[in-house]
Amino acid sequence: MPELPEVETVANGVHERVAGDTIESVELSSYREPFKTPAIEMADELTGRQIRRVYRIGKHIVVDLALPKAKTIEVQWIVHLGMTGRLLVSHPDVPVPPHTHALLHLRSKSGALRDLRFVDARRFGRLAIHPVHPETKAGFSGPGHEPLTISEDDFVALFRNRKLPIKAALLNQKLLHGVGNIYADESLFRAGIQPTRIAGQLSRERLLKLRSGLQDVLKHAIQLGGSSVSDYVDADGVAGFFQLEHRVYLRTGEPCRVCGTPIERILLAGRGTHFCKQCQK
DNA sequence: AGAAGGACCTGCACGC
DNA sequence: TGCGTGCAGGTCCTTC
């Protein structure tokens, strides 16, 4: 479901609410059993650890956990929300929603109790324990480059000699991680590039325009708390507002906000792809 | 090796 | 009201 801005919003919201809390107990459903990490092992690894920090890498939420005396290996809890996943901080009295697959019972330093709940109707999300390297302290680093910080040269190099459409390349998490269907379409519109253009044939100038268009749209979306297209909400269950700013995504047949031409929808890389054939060449 | 296409799931909006 | 269809923000595995 969520892309970089939505994952960032959720991670920041969860961090503000649970950093410093200790995981007292864990309940896991038979969700996609076994998880990337088997459920019994995951529950055992999480129980008793203190949450140090929650942040985003690509579309992954990374939960740094302090090393308690009873454990020997430092680990991170990795949450990927898939299409419909939610990570919610709730008072324990709030009814547990359907499709809740992980329930972490937390206690704050002041003794307050709360739940960290992973809810995912469509079950495309993933949960895993990631060990931190004991000497280098290197943790989870994600599959690709971070779109907000990648240099101009590195960005251009990603697409060199690639024979697939630029939209498909943007969706490949091993190149850039964090970009999904909404922000691929929106960044290509802002850069004036048709999604079907072959990645390796785009000039350096056009790729740099794409880089800045992508960074602008991602930053703007983060400021607005992400896009709530169907059921995305932040850690408190509050929707984002960036969907109001979409220029092409899910606007099939509506007039382009720049030139008035109806927005087209095609299928590309198996995904609905929206663009203005007048503004994007 | 890189690229394309289907598989995995549930829910919702729509038309009949 | 009820059913079928198409669509949905993402990977991941297989095939070519």
C-alpha cells in the first residue's frame, strides 16, 4: 500500500509514541506462516527488548531494539506494510481490528500500557528479525539507493543501458527503494517524461529533471502526511492529504492541471499508469 | 543477466 | 439485495 512518504509518516508517528517502551509480550497470528522469520522465533526475539528508535529505509520500517542482559545478539524488527499493512499505536482497551497479525504489548518508563499492532487485510506485508552485525554494528540497509539523498551521478548511472520503460525502472526497488506506483507516475509528470520511454535512452538532463521532480514530490508528500488513496492511515489512524495534490495518479479522463488534455491510463509493468500525453514526451 | 508475466490475498465500487 | 467484474499504494518467483 504505502510508498516512501507514507512509510516515513508511519515510522515517525510510531517513533514519537513508543520510543523508550519495553516489549512485555507478543502475540502473532498464523499470518503468512512462516514469516520471513518464523513466528515463534520472532516473538521470542522481541519479548523483553526496549524500543530505541523507529525509522524508515526505503519502504521498510526499521525498529532498533536495545540489547537486554538476557540476550546476546542485537537485532532490528523490520516491518514492510505491503499494500494494505498498517502499524498502529493503540490503547489496550481499543478493540483489536480484523486482520491483526502482530500484537506487541508495550510498557512505557512511566508504566503506561499500550499496543503496537500490525494489521494487514491483504497479507502482502512482511515482518522479520534482522540481526545487527556484532563487530561492524551494520544493520538493515535496504535493497537499493535512497531517492532523497542519491547524488546526481549515481542517479543517472542507475538507468544506463537499461532497456525497460522508465516507469518500470522507477518501480525496481533494487535501483531506488521507496518509489511505488503513485510517486512514479507523479514524478514522471513533473519531469515531463512519458512513462513508456526506455530508461537507458533518456539524456542526463532529462534524468536529472526526473531526480529533482521525484525529490520534490516525495518531500511535499511527506509534509502532507502521505497520500490516502484507499485505506492508508498513520500511526494514530489519521489519513494523509497528498492525494489532493495528485496531478495524474487515478485521474484518468480528468483534465490535465497544466494543459487540460484528458489524463490517459495504460497498463505498464502490470500496473495502472497515468500520464498526460501532451505534457509528457 | 535482464525483462515480462503471473501469483499471492482481501475489500471495495460499480453495473446489471 | 445480490452477484460478477475490475481495480487497488507491492513484492517475489518462474519463464523466456
